Amino acid sequence: GSYDITLKDSTGATIWTRRADPVDDPASAIRADLASTSGAGMVGFLQSGAGAVSRTLQDKSMEVVSVKDFGAVGDGVTDDTSAIRAAWNSIADGGELTFPSASAYKITDTLQFFDKGRVRIDFNGQLIDASGFTGGARPALHFKGISQSRIGGIFVIGNLASVSHGVLFDADADSITIQAVFGKIHASGCNIGVMVGNDQGYQFSDSSFEDIYGADCNIGVYFTGENTLAMYYQRVAAYNNNTYGVLIEQGGGCISSLQVADSGIDIYFGAPAGTNGNKLNRWDITSGYSEEGANGEVFIGSTACADT
């Protein structure tokens, strides 16, 4: 005849019971009840019911993606380029990508972060090692079309010959960036350390940076783009750069603290090559300092833009 299947806790109290037919397999009966709304509630997870949304565990896990989920090692030796690209491609608008603590994430080609809005990328201050780039010059990290996003804690090391930009933030006709928030951006050993904006007139605006630092580059920090406006930079620093420390060619915004030293020209305003159409808009620099450098260095240089 029929019989009861009962589960008891360590005190002997009954926590679940079911009347089973002789043909029932007890294990199958338990699994069936646990898969139901009431059974799932026993283990603290409600699969269905008022307000519940049915989703797969895979969908849920992809809301926050670690680059290590796709095979990035972060030992400073293994090439992590493909793994990081795959991790970025796996998230949708509004997703989150994380870089767990590691020795260094080595890359051998550009990482492009394009055309996704409201994303969060937690670099967590990890070292992105692009010093092994060879061949034609290209950016290490390139961000475009990431409106309403949060990017934080980037530390990039490149090489002067093959890394054109340590970190490049720009826009094009299809991929604007507005209302984004960036953390501490550090780049060393690149042709251009950090570049913000695009000189073709595309929109990168209404965004803020906590800290930008460029050192041991030809140009430490480069601001350009006639539509790179309403920007806020908490601190901009440039040290020991060959040609320019901070090149402010176009755009406009506020720099709370500008700290420069030991570059060919510490600060340069305008287009060094007299590029036609450049628009140097209003910049408010509220504080800062320049340390005394070597003989022959220039603290501030400038040239008139074509349409000043």
C-alpha cells in the first residue's frame, strides 16, 4: 500500500513529509517536491510565485563577469588578451566586468571597450602590462561609446615604439560617451600616456575623472576634441615626459589640481601643429604646481588655434 516519506532534522522534528505510492521512488519524490514552490522554500530559494522571475543560473552568473571566468591568468607571463576580449563580449548593456587581484594581466594587442552603455569595469587598480607589444603602434586600452558607465583603477605600462596610447578615451559618429565616471588612470612608457577626446568633432562630454597620471611617455596627458566639453578632472599629473607633460589642445572643463614636472614643455595650450579647426574652449584650473625641472625646460607653451 501507500507509505509516508519523512525528513527530520537533527532534533528529530519533522521538516517534510509526503505520502507515496508503492511505485514511487523515494529519491525521485524528494527531488520533485524540492523543485516545487513549497519545496524550494524549504531551502530558502523561491523559484516561482508572486513577483518571482524565472531565470537560469547561467543568466544570473553573467550579470557580473570575471575575466578569469574566460581563462585570464594574470600571472604577468600568460597572454590574457583573448580571454579579456571574450569576457567583455559576454556582457550586455548594464553588465559588470571585474579583474580579480593578480600579479599582472599581460596583453599583446589592443583591448577595445566599445558600444555598451551603463557598464561597470572594475580593474581594481590591477596592472595591465602592454610592454610586450610589437609591430605597428596602437592603443593598449581603447574606450568608446560607454555612456553612463563607471570605469575604475587602471594601471598601464607600455612601450614607446608600439603603444600609441596607454589609455584612449574617444568617440565617433556612432559611439558617443556622456555621463561616464572614471577612477584613477595611470599610464607609463607609452607614446601618449592618456588621451581624452577625439579631434574629429565627435561627442565625449559631461564626464568626470578622479585622477589621470602620465609618466615616462612622449606626451603624458593629452586633451583634445572640440566637443569634449563639461568635463571634470580632480587631479591631472604628468612627470618626466619627453615632449609635453600635459597637452591641452581642444575641449573644455575643470581641473582641480594640475601637477607637472620634468617634461620638455610641462603644459602646452593649443594645437602644436596649428591644426585647422581646433577649438580651445574654456578651461578652469583651480590649483596645482610645477616642480623645478632641468635647464631648458618650458613651464607653459602655447600656439594660436586656426579659428581662435
